[in-house]
Amino acid sequence: MSKFSISVLLLMFSCGVIIADDVTDGTELLFSLLIHRHGDRTPIEFSLLLSNDPITLVALSAPYGYGQLTDAGKIRAFALGDYIGRRYSELLAPRYNRSEVYIRSTDSTRTKMTILTALASIYWPAEGTGWSDKINWEPVPYTTVPAKYDFNQGTVNCPTFTNYVTAAMFTPYPELSERYSEILALLSSKLGYNISNVPLIVFAIYDVYVSQLSLGLAIDDDVAAVLDQIEELAGISFDLLYGSDNYKKYQAGVLLNEFYTYSAQAIAGVDTQRLRIYSAHDVNVYAFEAVTEIENRQGAPKYASAYSLEVRRVTETGEIVVLPVYQPTPGTPEIYLQVKGCGDVLCNYDRFVEITSSNALDEDTWRIECGFTDDLVIDDSSVD
Ligand SMILES: *[C@@H]1O[C@H](CO)[C@@H](O)[C@H](O)[C@H]1NC(C)=O
Ligand SMILES: *[C@@H]1O[C@H](CO)[C@@H](O)[C@H](O)[C@H]1NC(C)=O
């Protein structure tokens, strides 16, 4: 057995994760709601100065603009489509049918380009089945909502949540500062200012490193040597910022409510789209893990990571169950996640609703609790 597969096995045991295999045998897929992150992108403009080489990074980003999907991102988005097409082939006809699938993107170029690329893969016409001999592509539409009104954009349009995240980002966490003191000292020396007391900032530093590595620009050797620990601290930052018990519902509570609404229709046999795809951002993927009370949250979501909730009927008993499925990044095996307090990865549907319902919000309540008003001016520069 290779070193790699041994470490994967150890990881499986240590995280209580079960690799996709025969868990789904003897079940029928009724419905799935999937949310994914966009593919590789250039850095967000405000994060450039966190890089070790902003000048080269500016030059590498120039052909795309900041925060934009790159060619590497398109390759990953296409692979995401391969995954979705394979995993949900039961729900989809070979050619696009609007009755089967609902597709929604945040109003952001990188998420829209990602879903378009993924859909080109999902509906890649088999030889001689498309509408053209020359163009091997099926046009498939998605819908979007302006950032000001999108319930998946709580970070920019929900003042209650934005205020929380901003405050938390600059809050001291002495225990984290202590545990990661070496990393924080190293990054402080690189940046030229002391971040030891604001450990959650590492979330943004990690983000810029990942985007520059994807563009082929190396990070410093001493930082590269501890990148896994930086990633770990970024994951903890995600948890405190977007996984907080009191605030996670403002980022993903309405989506959870959508899951209840449409899965109930599918279970009842009502005509509804049985696959719902949401193209979005790392914070969406993470917050959805949090509101669905996943025990083993998966850390900072990678490019084109995907998280779905599948509703299945166990053939033998007729029991309806929810199966949380995570694809860490396209090309790796998907894994099944455990809902806290639900005995099995196949979580009884009613039990799932019971465990998660305090995190769900209808859209009107969400706006009220967010302190949303029509004259709200949003700053969507990080997601445009
Ligand atoms: C599209 O899907 C619906 C629902 O499954 C089905 O009734 C309809 O016949 C399909 N349309 C086409 C053109 O295949
Ligand atoms: C950074 O701040 C921490 C906490 O105030 C302090 O212990 C540390 O010595 C500072 N590091 C530098 C390089 O100034």
C-alpha cells in the first residue's frame, strides 16, 4: 500500500469519514440540493498586499482582472460538472430539461462562469446527439439574483451578519494566538506588521496564497513548509466566522429552508425539480455544513468543492433519509458526512429536520433579523 493511501486511511479513521461506497446501495435517490464553490480565481484586490510578491501577482492577474475565474479554474469547473453529471445521472436526462433541474448562481462573474463551464460538461452531447455537428455544447441557462437581495450573500447584504464577521475577524483569541504562535510570528515578519493578536486574519492570507499558487507563483519556502498549518488555522477561522452557532443561519439558514420546501415536494411526489444546484462561494459551502450540523466540518473549502444533501428512500423499509455528501475538490472521491446526533450517515429525514430546524429561516424573517432595508448600500467588491 502506498504512503498516500495509508495516510488517506488514517485520515478517514481520525475524522470518522466514510468513503463513498455501498452506503447508497438499496436506496433510491429522490432529491438533491448541491452548493459549490467557484473554480480557481485571481486574488481579490484588497488581499494583494498579503502576498509575498504583489507585483508579480498583479501582472499574473491582469489578463483576467481581480477575483476572476482563471483557465485553471475552468478546468476545475469542468471536472466539477463531471462529478455532478456522474453522481446525479439518475435525476438528469442526457439533454437539458428545465423540469428536472434548478440552477442558480450568485451574481458574480466567477460563480457564473463556473456553473456555465460545469454545465457544458454535464450536458456534453454524446456523438451525434447534439443540435450541431460542429459545436459540442448545449446551452443551459441558470438564474441569478442581485447581490443586494440574494439570501446566499449574507456576508454583503445582511448587516447583522456583516457586523458580526467584521468584529470577529479582529477579535483576539488568546488560545489560538498561543497555539499558532510560531505561524503568526512567521507571517508577521513577512507582512511587516504584527498579526499575533488577530489570528483569524490568516483566513485572508491563506486565501491569497492559494490563489497565487494556482497562478504558478511560488510562496516563500519557509511559508510553504508550514502551509498545512496555515490551512488548519484558516479552517478554524472559517468556523469562528461562518460556523458560529448564533450567526451561521444568516449565511445559510434560508438555503436550509429551501431544502426543506423542495425536498418535501419531491418526497410527496409533487412535480418539482429534483436537482437544485447553487453556484456560490467558500463561505456558502462552509456555512451550509454548519447549519446542517455536520460533526466533522471540512475546513476551508477548496476551489470547486461541492456539498450536497441527498434525500433517499430505503427500498426495503420505505424510510426516507438524508445523506450529506462532500466533494473536497473535483477528482477526489466524495465522502459522506455525519450529522451530529443522528446515529447513521443515512440520517432519518424527520430526525434531520428536528436537529437542524433551529438554523432555518424563511426569507422574510431573515431580512428582518438582518436589519435589511431597501436603501441599504452594499459593498459587493469582494464578490463581483
Ligand atoms: C422533461 O421532464 C419532465 C419531468 O420529468 C417530463 O414530464 C417531460 O416529458 C420531459 N420533457 C422532455 C422534452 O423530455
Ligand atoms: C506581536 O504581538 C504579540 C502580542 O502583543 C507580542 O507578544 C509579540 O512580541 C509581538 N511580536 C513582535 C515581533 O513585535
